[in-house]
Amino acid sequence: MSTASKAYGPLTTAPFGSIFRPARILVADKELLSREVVARKLESLGYICDCCEDSHSALDILAGHSYDLILTDIVPPEKGGVDFLKNILQIRPGIAVILVTSDVNIEVAVDALKHGAYDYITKPFNMEELSIGVSRALEKRRMILENQSYQRTLEEQVASRTVQLRDALGILEQTYHSTLVALSKALDSRHADSEGHTLRITVYGSRLAQALCMSESEIRVMEQGILLHDVGNIGIPDALLEKKDALDENECLLMRNHPEIGFRILSRIKFLEESAKLVLQHHERYNGQGYPQGLQGEDIHLGARIFAVADMFETLTYSRFSCTAENIESACMEINKMSGTLLDPVIVDQFLKIPQHEWKEISSNITKNAGLSKMRRIEKKKNGN
Ligand SMILES: [Fe+2]
Ligand SMILES: [Fe+2]
């Protein structure tokens, strides 16, 4: 470990290296007399100076001590000046470097400037030139460090605001989702025995979408569409919705308007624009026999094709009033028969790969919760609340 030799002279004024501290300078010069004269001058200006005589000891000292500036006339013969500079900056990235050079190696000095040196002073120089060069380099360094610190603060602020914004968006998204779930429950409540119907299809659809490796945002859009798939029923008379007998031709035509009514309502709401496509196409069928547009195959929105499988499963299981293992097995067999006709074969494949007990768990969890909320409503009604 090299030791820096102290230069002479008392500390008089106090040019600062950073706030409240005089700048520390390492003078690296192979000539004893030269480095002592330079160091004495700099100390007389208020800087704290140490000296060393060759590149090895300079790097050694820098590794152990912090300096604001190095003034060096050393260009090691075994390495180019640029390599020495690179080593200095690697050890002390923020240090200001001033090269003292003779006319003969001015090219090395210019090259060093390109690689991060602050300045160079050509020999012979007078002390006035030296003090101006040092003070200018320290001022430049101060501004660079302040700028870096400002950038860091700015980046930290941006990062912290980004987290706050993300949290706020998360809460907003959760609120949207809860509102849509509440709306879908309100729509379901227009029909007897359809408690949990939409929520079950939504969760079946999500499970399928995960199996199909859809992204989180695609799944979110699809869920919104499924939750609101029958929102267009708002425009259909209650008498028609509640009719137990088969619908006549005119009634069928009227009923078939609900996807377009739903689309018109939702497509005007910015965050539901994409989900509105699912709503419009939720009665389209893979073989083109659906409505309202009679779309075929992959022309149908992926979310709507997933919905078709989930909805079919809900129809085949829930209509039997209990989602037993036997019902699920026979529903799976029937869905398999519809693969490539009413339903998309790729989605049916994924559906059949998911273990049947998973479908059962999803169904009973939602039905249990829906049942509880229904019981609460009946209880409230009985108590006159
Ligand atoms: Fe519908
Ligand atoms: Fe439905």
C-alpha cells in the first residue's frame, strides 16, 4: 500500500470539494520538486493535497482514499495515458482528472479528454494557469455531481409516484370489477333460480383463458364481457324474459336483439369498448349458426368463443339443479360432441384437459356463496327490512 506524502503549507481559504469540505487533491508527478511546488501552491489556495510519484502508487492511494481531483503528469510508458485514466475512473468514478502534459504527448491528452479527463495543462505552465484549471475542473465536477444527484432524486420520485399510481389504479380497477360483479348479480336476479349464473360462467371462462395462456389484461377484458354478456336484456320486456312457454317467431326475433342492445350500451364506455365485442358476439357459434352476424370460426372474438364453452357447461350442469360429478361427466361428453360444430375445438380440448374436480369445486364455491346471499335477502324480507 502506498502512502501519500503530505504537501507543505497551511490551509488558508476553503474551496469546497463538496458541501462544507475543502477539496482534496492528489498530485501525481515523478519530479519531487515539481510535485512539492504544485502541492504547496494548491494548499495555499485552501485545498488539501497529497502527493505521489508514479502510476502504481497513485492507483493504490486512490483505492484507499477519496479525492475530488487528481492532477497528474504521469503517462506510464508501459500503458497508454488512456489506460491509466480508465483505471483511475474505475477506482474513483466521480473524480476530476487534469493531465499535465508536454507538447510531445499532447495527442495523448486530447485522447484522454475524449475518455473522461476534465482538462489538460501543457508544460511549462505558471501557477495562475494551474489554479484556474483546478478551480474550473472542481466547479465542473460539482455541477456534474449536483446534476447526478438531481437525476437520482428525480428517478426516485418517479419510481415512488409510479408505485402510488399503480396502487391507485389497482384500487380503481378493483372498484370497477366490484361494480360490474354487482351489476351482473342485479341482472341475474331478474330470473328465478339463476343466482350465481353469470359469476360461475365468468370463473369457468377465466380458468379456460388461463389454460389457453391468455395475458392478465386479456383475461380481465374477457371477464368484464362475460359479467355483462346479457346486459342487453335491459331492453327486453320482462314478460318475454319470464315466459315459461316456447317463444313464437316474433318473440324470438325480439329476444335476439339483446346482444346488439348490450353492445350499444357498452361500446360508448371507454374502458368497456373491447369487452363490448364479446357481448355482441356471445351468441355466435363456431359453425356460423349463431347470431346476430352469423360469424364463423376464428372470426368470432376469442373471448366469445371461450364464453360459448363456459356457458354451455353452465347450461348443461346448472339446469339440472346440482353440479354433481355425474352431471359434470355427462356435460363434458356432450361438450366434446359439439367440438368443431357449435364450439371451438381448440378451446374444447383445453376444457377437457382440466380435471373435472376443478369444475366441480368452482361451481360449488360460487353456488354456496350465492345461496348464502339469497338466504340473507329472504331473511331480510321476512324481518321487513
Ligand atoms: Fe345472451
Ligand atoms: Fe346468460
